[in-house]
Amino acid sequence: MAAAKLTCKEAGRIISQGLDREMTAAERIALRMHLAICSPCNALKMQFTFLRRALGAYAGRGTDRDEPPSK
């Protein structure tokens, strides 16, 4: 990955993978810089976040990945 310049395709991959693993410092910085100027990628991030929460709620796990399962 380049120092800070991301394409939308790279940003989308990092956004998706960042839901399942900890991003590196370089990925976080590059993604923040990209999201500061790219509204389509911001929309993609919001969609991924919404889907993660909706599927979590549907599965009965709550809305936050750090939240314990609901009973």
C-alpha cells in the first residue's frame, strides 16, 4: 500500500476488513485521509456499519460487537 494515497477500491477493502480485524496505524491514517475527500466511500462505510448492526440485531447479538449477547 502506498504511504497515504488510497484508491476507492483499496479503501473499500480496508473498510470491509476493518470490521473483522484491527487496522494497522498506516491503514487508519490512509483511510481517514481518503474518507475526508471521498463521499462515495463514506457512504460505503455507513452501509457496511448499518449491515453489521442489522445482522447482529437479527442474530440476537445486539448492535455492538463489544456488547455481550442478549438473552
